[in-house]
Amino acid sequence: MNKQPIGFIDSGVGGLTVFKEALKQLPHENMIFLGDQARLPYGPRPAAQVVDFTWQMVNFLLKKDIKLLVIACNTATAAALDIVKSQLPIPVVGVILPGSRAALKVTKNKHLGVIATEGTVRSDAYARTIHQKDAAVKVTSLAAPKFVPVVESNEYRSPIAKRIVMETLAPLKHAGLDTLILGCTHYPLLRPLIQNVMGDDITLIDPGSETVSEVSTLLDYFDIANDDVTEPKMREFYTTGSPEMFEQIAQDWLQLDQLNAQRAEIEDLPVTYQQTPVSTVVVATKNAGKAREFAAMFAKDGITVKSLLDFPELESVAETGTTFEENARLKADGYARQLELPVLADDSGLQVDALGGQPGVFSARYAGDGHNDAANNAKLLSELSEVPAEARTANFHTTLVFAKPNHPEQDLVVDGDVLGRIVGIPRGDNGFGYDPFFEVEGTDQTLAEMTADEKNAVSHRGNAMRQLEQLWRDWYSNHAL
């Protein structure tokens, strides 16, 4: 369950057509809408300026702790989707790809029409997207710049609107297309007029429905859907223009009780992604000593480190992987998704060359589930009983995975090793597990004979942590996710 809201942005009120579809398909989700009415229309503006405006809207909604962003504006999708999607740590959905897919499903003669803003037509985004999927489809695009002002002025049912629609669509009347994409989220508000002009034999495609279907799929994929059916749901509306004008159109279109719009000031917000600094990292362990090791590394950045002991009700993540990295990823990604916090997880083990790398990922349960260190060591020595001392080479390995929620494909992964050999008699009292039997290469000491500082200087986990120390800040600040 994830109660964080879904954010919707648009150049004005047009994105409410997508929001309306979301109310139908995703009734249990909390939602926030922001329309930049003070600076519309976006269509005639340069693409770089649209990108700047989009970032300001995005940064406004990020402060509202949204879990998924819908760019419910075709012009902004064409100009900014790829840029925003590559930098945000949350899923981002635009309206062009879903609309294109929907049109390709229904066309019979493979001649599609697109009506959109000047910016969207100029970008050729729909034609490129459609031709990537079917190069044989003909696409006829037409800019309809007068449609947006008609909708924003609440005149979309007036005789003026009827005349504007008729005059604008005249070039498409006999173009031979059988499907028309409403390539601006304002245009569905004019749908009855558009259908009347184009005729009933032309299928109109509203990308909003397909867009919300994609949102639904992503909520399930990332396991962030809100399945609480009991609490009242958040419906917040913001506009950079007149709240009164926004409310008139929104109430008419959405038919919501007690719809209140608030004015948003976004002109001074940054025009690049502004990441919220990390303040808490969870180490996926119940070993307090291990958590303290990592806490010391993060302390210099003022970051609080918690462990799984701080979340007793958390559902455990099973380590079902066949490699150290698989297990570390399972834990890091699984707990990050549940906690909505950055999570650092590790998987470590002993690999003995003469045993083909065993016990490996099964190091903690080498003698079977429920057995202790003594039983694991006894089995290890038994397996090596016929192996001469010089052939008992081994290494301890650690894989660390640092994950933010919902982007497992871009986890930060580092490894660490320490080479040595297995001795027949345990030495030292400072270690645990296999430490008393692991003599570090180049020394005459086992890990259990070393002080904590000496062990950290050579150990597999110490080596991995030093790699992590060099990489994690850039990874986090550059938004590798």
C-alpha cells in the first residue's frame, strides 16, 4: 500500500480530461493536479522554455511527495518527457505514446490524423512514435492553436467554439483518414463538436484513457498502488492562474463535491531537477554491529542510519537468489519499495576454491537451516579433510547494493573481497562465523585475531564500503536512478 499521491501537470485545464479518466480507473488513489494557466498556451513557445516550465511544475509537485508523475500535456510530453523521466526517481508517464498505441489499434486504412498544438506538431512527436511501431502508417498532422483558448475561456460549448472547430478542421474533412488523435488534452472538451464536423465514420482517440491504463500498470509493477478503500481520498487542485475560472471548468467537467482550487506560485522555482537531500538510509540487517559500521560512513553527511530492527512490522524479504548480487538486490529493492526510503543491503559469504566456491551464498546455513556457526565450521573442515593445507585457498566476498524506491534497474552495486586460506585450528576471539579459520593472505593472522580497525582495513566488507564511499554521493546527486 502506498498512500502518496499521483501528480498531474498541464499547461492549463486540459489535463483534467486525463484526471477525469484517473478518477474512473483509479478511484482509490490520492491525486494532485497543477495547471499552469498563467503561462498558457505552451504550443507556440520554444521547446526549451516548455522544458523550463515543466521542471517548475514538477518541482512544485515533488514537494507534495508524489509517487508517480503524469505529464498530462502533449506539448510538455513532446518537449520534456525524456528529460524528466531520465532524472526523476519516480515513474513518469506522458500522453503521446499511449495515444499513438490506441490509434494504431483501431485504424483500418492506416491513415491517422493528429490535431495538436503548434509545439506538438512542430516536434513531430506523434508521427515519430507511430512510425517507430508501424512505418507503413500515414500520419497527417494539423495544428489547432485556437482550441486551447476556447477551452480555457470556458467557451467550449459556445457558437464561437463551433465555428472555430469547423474552420480549423476543414483541411482534414476529405483527407482520407479514418482515425483522429486528439493530440492535446484540452481537445476532448471539444469532442462533441469535433465529432460532428469530422463525421461518425471517423474514430476519435483521446489519449487520456490509454495514459491512465499505463499508470495503472506501473502502479502494479512497482507495487505502489493504494489499496486502502476506507479512507477519504485526497483531491487537490492548483493553478497558476485564476482559481475561480479553474473551478468553473473543473467542476463542470469533473462533477466533484467541494472542488477547491488554490493558486500556486511556481515562477521562482528551479528549472532543473531539485532533489530532496537524503536524510535517512536503512541498512537491511538486524545486526546492530553491522548497522553501526555503515552509520559511521554516512555520519559525516549528517545522514541517519536505521536498521531493520527499527521496523519490526516490516515484511521480510526472502533471499532466494543464486548469487550474492541477486540476494543483495532482492533485499535492497524489496525493503526500499516497502519503506519508500533508500536502502543499503549486502550479501556476503565464504568461497573456497577446492570446494568449487562453496559455501558461497549458503555460508550462513552451510550445515542446514537452524544450525549455528560451530556446525557450519565443522562441515567446512569435514569437506576439506582430504585437501592439503596449501590447496585450501579461499576468499570472503561481499556485494553491496544501494537502492532508492522503485528503480531496481539502476541500483548502485559494489563488490569487495579479501583473499586467504582455511586453517585447521581456529585462532582468535574477535570474529564470528568462519573468521577464526580464515587466515588473511600476506599475514599470519586470522580475521578473528585482528582488531576491529585491522580487520576493517583488509576485510571484504571494508573494501566494499570504501568503494561505496567513493561512488554513492555522485550516484545520488546525479540521479543515476
